[in-house]
Amino acid sequence: MAVDDLTMTYSAILQDKDNKKIVRVSFERNRNGIKEVAEAVLPLCSVVRQNGYSDEEITVLEEYMKNNLDDIMGKAKIISNPLKWL
């Protein structure tokens, strides 16, 4: 599995129930007409819910998030502040 074959989306910076800053990340793909999704939370870089992904694929996704954590968090920070869009 190549991460490039997936669609990745991410949220703005949110607060979890413990008031910690998090970003929700979603990886999606279509396989044989079936939508498969893996949902993760940063900065933990942990997949919390998924359907259709193997254990090896989950490991690849988690490593990808760890290796790109600063970039993803930076992009989430930008969309968290609509004034930066102007």
C-alpha cells in the first residue's frame, strides 16, 4: 500500500475531552467499490477506528503520520484560524 493511493483529510485543531489539542485525520480509499476508512488522532499518531485495512497497513499509516506530524499539525493550525485565509 502506498499512502499516495489514499485520500487524506484532516480537521482544524480541536480540543478533546481532556482539553488537549488534537487533530483528526482520515485516510480513505475505494477498493472494489467499497469505501474503506481509517480514522486517526494526532499528535498520538494512532488509528482509532478503521474498516478494511490490514495490521501492516495501519502500521504504515501510523509511521506516515509520525514522519509528517509537524507538517500536518502546521496545516491544521492554518485552517484553525480563518483570518489567515485572507
